Amino acid sequence: MTDKFIPLDCDDVVLLGKDTFKVSRLKDLVEQHIKQRLQRCVYESNSLEPGVSIVELFSLISLAEHQINLNEIQYNYSINGYILRIGSQGWQKGKLKIEVCISVIDSNLNQVYLEFHPEEIIEHDPLLDDIYKILSEN
């Protein structure tokens, strides 16, 4: 495998196990599920008071007398799968990298990034274009 990650286009298709997703739909599903889980409330086991959401719980961290306000929370995940890119010859095997940035300040700033790390990259050789051009002229 090379170290090159390729950003995915919204119209590319991802195969994870038995399920296929258009990249735009996969991004929406990931963001939707994370938002739902982060809005869940956490309660103290011996308290009847309303809990705070997980986002609120992680947005303010106390270290002794110091308070740290987190502006965003980031998650990174990698999974093996396949990608079908527009204009490609077929499915390509590799690793899908999902990076999620959740804004504690404004949920409209949430981002989901998808990149693909192919097992084999077929490099385009411009010399082959020149050879093909010469052969097609003869």
C-alpha cells in the first residue's frame, strides 16, 4: 500500500461489507448518527436532575483550577472496503478513512471527510499517451 489518500467525490460509491453507499449519502448518515448520539443526555446515577448532553459534557474540561473550552471534537476511523469512482474501470480495494469534526459551538459547522487509501494505485504515465498518439497516427 502507498501512503496516498484520495479525497472522495460525492458521486463515488463505497462498498462496506454487503452495503453500498453513494459518498454523499454516507456522509449524511455518519453525521446524522453522531449528532443523535451526542445529543443524548448523561445522568448521574444518584441524581434526579436533568442530565447534560454528551457535547456539553465534553465541551468544558477542568484541570485543577484551569478550564479548557473545547471548540470541536474530532473522530477518526478507518475501515476496509471498496470504492467505485466515476470513470474508473471497476471496484478498487483499500481502506476508507472517515474523519468527523463536531463543533461544540455550532452544529452547522460539523464536517465529515471521506478519503480512500487504495491497495494499488495505477499511475497514469504521460509517455503512454505519446506512444498511443504516435500509433494512432500511423
